[in-house]
Amino acid sequence: MSRVQIRYYIFAFLMIFSVNAFANIQMNLAMGTSSPQVENPADFSFVDLKEPELAMGYSAEDLWIQIKLRNDSPTTEKKILFLDSPLAGRLSLYGADGIAQISGPGVPLSRRLYPSRLGAFPLELAPNSEEVLYLKRSSHHALNTKVQITDEATFLNAEETARAIFFFYIGGILSLVIYNFFVGLATSQKDHISYAVFALSFGVTAMVLHGVFDAYLIPTNTFVFSNYLMLFSSISLFTASVFVRRFLNISKSFSVGYYGTGFFCGLAIVTILASFFAPTHRELFIFGYWIDLSIAGAILFFIFCGVYSLLKFKNKLALYFLASWLVVFIGTFFWIASLHGIVKYNSVTQYSLLFANLGEMLVLSLGLAYKLKTLDREKRQAQQAAGDKERYHRLVRVLSHDVANTVSGLMYHSEMLEELAEHPKVREHAQKINLSIQRLDKILHSVRNEEVVYSLKSKSPLQSVDLSVACAEAVEHCTWQLENKNIQIRCHVPAGKCVKADHSALVNQVLLNLLSNAIKFSASGKSITVAYVERDEHIGVMVKDEGIGIPPEELENIFKGKKLFSRRGTANETGTGLGTTLVSDYMRLFDGVIEVESVHSAAAADSGTTVTLLFPKRLSTT
């Protein structure tokens, strides 16, 4: 895309352009520059060139080439004169008659003197003759090229070889783009979509750079793609920055990488806007250097991000990322080595940069495939873990809900056995059994609390629960406690009043805890009332006792779960203090509200506690 890619064109025809191959044709070159308004080469001077190589940076001036040809052969020579750069721009060739012949990649294919992706002109040199030609180049692109002369058959053969390689490259890039695009759509993986856009923009830029769009793919009579190379290069820089951020999972925790990729996106946007005006406003040539430096800086920065991600975050995808750059560097090495005769110059080495680019894209695609495989494996593991967790919590629910009721019964009967036992040894063993059951009951309370945490996180769907059924079931569970303390209970909850909740949790963790506390802190002969309540936006139940009440210092925080409250009951009963925490946790899960009023026995003789559970009407049915 930048200077590195601009040099792609140099190696296209080096094998066939040796001066010795056409010893009968002598060519001497001189170069000069002028403002775009100058049309007469006699108005400025030329500098002789020892080699047929030309280099010119981004400039608002036109390049002029003086070409002196001498045919030492006794026969007429028909040759092709051309510049081997597809970015030669608009070329005008002036002969002795002063008439300009137009050709070059900067004009549509139909208007070129010779239908080639390069700037080519057919020549006919008379026997033993000399001719002076002037070639004017009008373009805002930087130029690095050779002026070459060869016979038409050799020229066309090289063009066909180049065409075959370009279409191979196009096929490879399109295959990767289409594959990753549809994988991204099928899996909803945005990384694949990002890669497809990046690879497509990069491939388009490479083809625009080589003049493939203008000569082979979309030749038009008006529009010239190569004149807008800056636009396509800037788009590639933008998509590359976005892709690198996604591919390496660069987040704000890696602030240099996160804001650095954003910075290069900003640089690309500036040149995207400038590229629409650069072809006609040559004074904007400075943006050519802007995009070249931006691309060079981005390459170094992206490599830094890859190394940092690998070392700091142990990101395995960074290995694929760095491997892709290694492929590029290997391709660059073989290209440079072939130019200097270190390795054999052939069709592979002269297009090694293009093949390296395709290899780079393939490695990145393999990296995405690895990521997709990893995500799929992690998904299966997560599903298996979720299934195991659900089975575990199903067992927990059995232990915390069903077994707890059995344990409560065992506790009651062990206490009765202790009271009724006459033999000291029997009483001693009964006490030990009772202590063991109490410890088991505490363990079950802890398990219940863990189950609450899981339920709150899992947000399992709630069901419609009939309050009358739930209250009746809770009362049934604590019948033995009521009988043991001679406490009466009155339940007034009409049928058909339903709320959104979990039936088992509402019965075992909410209502049963409230009833157990009411019984625990009520003296023998007292009563408990369970009644239905209805407010403007809520319905629910009220549990009212005539017990000793709650101390004022505990009343404010008792259902907020900030600390455990455990006091001995009227019959010296003990508890874990988890009951009120469970009630508040589950009511939060049910989007419910808890109201509590209490008068402590130390403050008044008419003591007691009223706890009201309110559920949203919008989630309730009657």
C-alpha cells in the first residue's frame, strides 16, 4: 500500500529488460521537472541519468523524461517503450512533430495508446536512425520506476504471467473473505466480519496499486481507480486498526494499544477525506507522505501490540498475529534478495511480496479458526458445567428444603425423648442425639443460604404461587412446634390470591422462617395470626404474633441482611440467625417488600411482632 508495496511493480519485468538483450538499440535518459502548466520541454533543462531508474516523491510538479534512442540495426525495429510502474499516472509522449500521444495508468484503458495496465507506447525505429522523445508524467503519486524497451511478444508474455498471478491472488483473498464473512454471520462472531472487511479492503488496495482494476476487472471510460490509491490505502489502514484491536482483544486495560489503534483510525480518516481532492488538487501531495508515514508507524505499532499481548496477557492469538508478520518479512527478504542476485530471480521471487501478503491473510484466518474452535470448546465446557451445577443445586434444594423438615421432626422427638427418659444413661444419649441434630440443622441452614446466593445469580423463572396453599403448607410443617408450646394459629388467606415466586422457597425459606420465629419468641398459650393483605400496588400476607417482640436496636436492620441476629426463644430455643437473612434475600428475588413492626416486652405489656410480605400486583393474579 505504501512505499513498500509501491515497489511491487519493479520486479515484474526485470529479466527481460537488460540493455544487452537489445544491443542494437541504444537509449539515453535525462530527467527534469516543471509546473503543470509547462507544455514545452525546451523551457527547462534536463539532468542526464546513468541508469534507466527514476525516483520522484509526492510533488505538485510534473516529471519530464528525455529519451534519446539510436537504432544501429540495418532493419526497422518495432518495440514497446514503457514505465514498469502501475502508478506512472497520466503519460504524454511527444515526438519530433510535437504531437502528444496519451497513455498510462492515469487514464482509462480505452484512452491509452497501448491497452496495458502499464504506461506503454509502441515505437517504430528506422534503420540506423536516431530519435529524441519527451515523456511527460502528470500524477500526484510518488514514483519509483524504470524506463524499459522490449519487443511486443516478450511484453505481452510478461503481461499474461502477471495477469495469472493477480487472478490467483484475487481468488485466494476472495476465498478467505467469503469464508470468514459467512462464518461470522453463522456464528455471530464479529471478529470474522472484521477480518473479512479488512482482508477485502487490503486486497482491493493491492489490486488498485497494480492497476488490476483499471486494466482487468472494471475498466471504465471515465473513472480511474489508481488515481485514488490514497483512498483505498487509508481505508485499509482504518480497517486494519479496527481488526487488530478486535483480533488481539485490546481493551482499555491495555491503554496504549486501545488508544493507539484509535489514533491510527483518526489518521486514516483524515487522508480518506483528503484523497477525494488530491487527484485534482496537486498541492495536497503532502497527504501522500502522511499516509505513508501512518502506514509505516501502524505496522511497527501493531507488531508492538502483538508482542505486548503475548508477553503481558499470554494471548495465544498474538502468536498467529506475529507469525503473519513473519510471513511478510520472509516474502520481503526473498524479493530484496532476488533483486541483488542472492537468490534466483523467477516468477516466485519477483512476486514474493504479493504471495507474502496472501500468506499473511491465511495465517490470520487460521488464527480466527483457532479462536472459534477455542470458543466452541469453552462453550461446551460451560454447558457441561452448567448442567453439573444445576444437578448440584437440585441436590442442595432437596437437602435444604425436604431434609430440613425431617431434621426438625427429629429434633422435636429427641427433645421429647430427653424429657421423658428416666434412666440417666438414656437421658445422656438423648442429649447427645439432640446436639448432633442441632449441628446438622445449622449445616442445613448454611446450605440454604448458599442456595439463596445461587438463586439470586441464576435468576431462575418464577411461578404463580397461591398464597393460601403456601400458607397452609407452612403451617402444616410447624404443627409439632405449635403443639409443643401450646400456641394457637389462625390462618385467614383466601384461595385464588396468587403471586410470582418460587413455591418451595416461599414455603420453606420465607413463611416457615417467619412462623418459626413467631413460635420461638411466643410464650405458651399465645396465638399467631396469618392474614391476607392488599395495598394499592401490592398484595401479600401478614404474620402477627404476641411474643416478646424485637429490641429497638435490632428492629431497623433485622431484615436487611447486614448482620446475623440470634436470640434465645421463650423456651430457651437457639438458632443460627440465618432465618431473617434468607427471608430478605428471597423477597428481593421475588421483587417483594418486607415491612416489620414490633413492640418489645421491655417497653410495653402488649408486646408482639407483625411482619408483612408484599408482592407486586403487576406480577400477581387473582
